[in-house]
Amino acid sequence: MARHALPTTAAALAASAALLLTGCGGGDKSSSGDIKGADTGSSSPSATAAQSSGIKRPGITLPSEFQLTFENWTSSDAVEQAVLNDTKEQLRAGYAAIIANKPDGGDALAFYDTASGLSQDQQWIKTYTSKNLTVFGKLPAYDPKPTLLGNKQTRAVVTYCTDESKAYTRDRKTKEVQGNPKGTDPKVFYTVTLTKNPNGVWQNISTRAKRGGC
């Protein structure tokens, strides 16, 4: 399920569709081109997304049966916090697209992705939609580490982990449920590369995932 997948979570996402969460970025490939301090996915845009002044951001809806949470995604540095906020929203947008059965990712994902990032994420999303799968359960994203690159204003990398132990896929027609195969490490380490666009949004360029890397 590594991202972005649940079978498969960011973006190198063609990982294993058996898994539910190796999502956005599911796989080791990358394309060229209730918890203290946690935010939870909800039916309304997250509060953090609305904090960036002057930027009208898309609303992202996640159903209550899929609890995507973010533990301690905070920084005392304003730029790092902006990077973390947009990284969270990009991940939420990816899973929202899977749940809504939108193989193109939808408008929200396009808002948080560059062209190359969107192409990668669409591959990830299709590992679910092509098999008529949706996702549910609990997926905590934790231990985020933002790093500002260059002039520290327009380029960044964020690493974080997810735990797919309680995340699953479900066939939309048969209702068959699957989780990670027995013996699979449920923890996935992600590396997300971002760039700040002219409108001030930190967009995903690419996502790499390494199962068992946490």
C-alpha cells in the first residue's frame, strides 16, 4: 500500500497493489522527471493547509474509514512548516483520488504536484483504480524531517515514515479485503523532493519509497 500504497501511498507508486499503503511513490522506483500531536484526515480541508496567506487551496475530503494521521509534523521554522504542510496535503490528495476512483488524480493532486510528480502519482493511483480497489483503515505518517536546499527558499526534501499495519485495500465490487502479505515489513520510508512554484505552493517533484527503511 505504499504510497502515495496500500497494496502497493507518493509517487513512485507502482509498488505492490496487494498492499495497501505503499502509496504515493509506492515502490523503490522514482520517476525522473488517536496520536498525540497528530492531524487526521477529515471531510474538510486541514487547518494547516489554510495557513498560507493569500493562496486559495483546494478542499480535500477523506472518509472517516480511512484515518491518515500526521504525528508531530511541526517546525519552528516558517519555511520548513510550509513545506511540511504542503507535503501532507499532497499525500491526502493522492489517497483522496484513490478513494474517489480518479485515475487522473483530480484537481487537488494537480495543485500539489509538478508535471513530473503528477505523472508519477497517476501511475501509483492506477495500481488501485485499474484493479477496482479502494483503501481503508489507519495509516499514520510520522517522523518527518524537512531539509531546505540551495537558497532554502525554493527547493526542499522531506523524509517520513508510514506504518501500514492497520491499512487495507478493498475491492469495490466483491468487497474482498487485503492487507500486506504475511512477512512484509509494514513500515515504509519516503523521500519527497519538492519545489516552490511562483504562487508559493510547495509542489511534489518526485517520491521514492523504501519498504523497511524506517
